[in-house]
Amino acid sequence: MMGSLAVIWAIGRKDLLLEIRNKDVVVAVAGFALLVLVIFTFAIDLNQDNAELVGPGVLWAGIAFAGVTGLNRAFALEVEGSTLEALMLAPISRDLIYLGKALGNFLFIAVAQIIVIPVFAVLFNLVVFRWEMLAISLLTTIGFSAVGTLFAAMSVRVRAREVMLPLLFLPVVTPLLMAAVESTSHMVYGRSWSDMAQWLQLAVAFDVAFLVVSAFIFQHILED
Amino acid sequence: MPAVVSQATQLAVKADAVVKNFGETAVLRGLDLELPTGEVTVLLGSNGAGKSTFLRILAMLTQIDSGSVSMHGVDITENGPSVRALTGSVLHAPMLYADMTVRENLLFFAEMYRLQNVEDLIAGTIQRVGIEPRLDHRVRTLSHGFQKRVALARALMHDPQMLLLDEPESGLDSESVAQLDSIIADYKSAGRTVVMTTHIVEHALEIADRAVVLNNGTVGLNSTKPSSDKAEILAAYSSKANDQ
């Protein structure tokens, strides 16, 4: 067990090290999401009422679209250098590779959110620095990473992968996106944990189901 | 029962009726091959003969469509991770993280192989392949030849039972080729197995114990005396090349 966790952590840490050096993914994800936020701030005549109404949707749509950009890049790097094959040569089960790559993607999207969410709070004048927001962010990022890592692996060898990934990813994460938007809405309206419980439960169920199913499917995707 | 086990473990590789297709293209068409432990085998054949595909099957990067392959008596399709620990592979691409240093790459792969005493292992391996001065250089800054040496270090680090080399001499200067020959000789003297492909046929026949010429996805010629059967092997190899 500890050995498996060490392998997963090593893959995630390696991705983080490469990202710190290249800044490919976090800059793309954060930049894209910030752009979406700024465009909507100009497009909508924001006041306190409509900020609470549309803000959560804009935030999570921005992060979801931007996440696709980053997920594409994270796997493309492994394929361009044939390093995915080097991982496949190692005597570790394929699901550990999946979980390690998902951990890397989780870290990228989480770092991007650390940049994006404070900007969102300022632009939309909403109080988001709450434990509820931390829980929503964590659950949503786990789900995005779980699904995104699987579909990025599926689409990475396809010529039109930039088109293929969002076509696969966005419909599947719709329930998670709904849970994130609804929970965030409850939070900005100042409602209690119990009001958003059903949406958080949906997010937990989504994360568990997709982590398990994706880890199983991933090993078949890697084979020729 | 012990006799069967003993016989099986003497064979490093046993391939039975292996078929591999890529779409409509048949690459291996019922390939049968037995390679004893402790031999250096060179796989020869023209482009598309199936050499690299067979090597990738042994490395467990490519799945077979039918037939069976075992290594040291263990079916590779049933025992993935444990069989992968038996092999070290250097394939066409160096398969290294270009923006990590040589040391960082080797440390990372040591973790993937769950190795102990990693610093000592790395020190020993880089000395063996002659890359000590480049240990803290990023892989991106190294020449192709040095990248290939780092790939070789990665393949050797876990001291595998079998070394799989796909055209290992490509991009190497004469000094590096001599070093590679010495590593192969060391491996053989330690009772380990080497399976390699090459297009530098004459040189390969000097160092090999066995030469296998693949023809249209099957074994066209299997010689256990490659240096004395040189003329026959070269003729078989050339005729296949000319067929293309």
C-alpha cells in the first residue's frame, strides 16, 4: 500500500516539477479562466443581485473550459517524449500511472484555482473565502482530474485531440458542474451546509465512481 | 513437474504462434521462437519484418492478437508487473523527461521500479555507461548519443534478467558502441539474456550467439552460429531487404 502511494506521489511530484519549470499548464488554465471572468464582467452589467445569480456559473464554466486546455497539455507532454511508454515499462500496475497523472492534474487545476478564485471574488464582489468554497473546490477538482485524465489519455493519440477532449469531457462532467454551481450559489446566498448537502453528496458520488471506473478503464486505453 | 519448470526457466523467451496485426496490416503471422537464457540474440530483417514489434511485445508495450509469449516460464499476458521487472528496454526514443536532469530522471525511474539504495545504484550505473559528467545536466541539453546512454542507464538500473535493445547503436559514436558491446558482453557473462535488433548486421553477428532473420512476420532463419553462418545470414537478410 505504502509502495503504491509512493509511486502515485512520485508521478504527481514529477508532473509538478516539470510544471514549475515549464509553466505550461497552470498558466494556460489560470489565464483562460481569468479571461472568461473578465469577459463576463464586461458583458454583464454587474450589480450585487446578478453577481450572486450568475457568478457561480461563470466561475465554474470558466474553470471547466480552462481545465480542458490544461488537461490536453499534461498528457501531450508524456506522449511527445514517449515517456508514457517509459512508465508503461515499469513494473507497476497501470492504475497507479492513472492515479499519479490524476494527482498531477489535480495539483495543476488546484493551483490555477488559487489564482482564479480571489480574482473572481474581487470582480464579482462576492465573499468566497469560506470552508464551503474549499470543500466545493476540492470535490470539483478531484472530479475534473479523474474524468479529464482518462479522456486526455483516450484522446491524446487522436489527431484532433484539442477538439476531441472537450467533446468527451464536458458532457460527462455536467453533473459535477451542476453540483459545483448549485453549491456555490447556496454559499454566496449565505445558506447553510445542510442546504448544499445534496449537491456535495452528488459531487462525492461522482468523484468516487469516476476514480474507480477510470482507473479500471485506463489500463485498457494504454494498450495498443 | 520440476523437470518442466527447469526446462521452462532455461528458456528466456518462448513465443508460440504469435500473431499481431495493426489494422489491416499483419506484422507477425504466427511467429514461433525460443531463446535460451544467457544468449545474445540479434533480430534481423528488413523494415516492416516485425523486429521492433516483437521487441515491443517482449517489453509488454504491445499486446498480441493471438498465440502466447512467456519469459522464464511466465506468461507475459497474465503476469504484467512481475514480468516487466525482468526486462530493461532501450527502444527507438530515449523516453526521458527532457526538462529534468539525468539524476532526476534516474531517481524518478528508480522510484517507479521501487529500488533501494538508489544513490549507490545510480552512481554505479552512470559510471558503467559513462555519463558521470552530465549527471546534473538537463536531458534536453544532451546530444542524442548521451540521451541514449541515459536511456541505457535507466534500463540497467534495476539489473534486469533480460535486456531488450532496439537499434541501440543508432546515434552512438564508435566509443559509445564499444562501451555498449562491453555492457552486452558483461551481461552475457553474468548469464543474462540480450535481445537486440540492428541494421549494422556484420557487427551484430560478431557479438551475437544467435541470429534470427524475420521474414514477413515469421522466422526465416535461426542460426546458433552467426559468425560462421555469416554468408548465409547476410544472404537471407539481403534477399529480404531486396524484396521490399
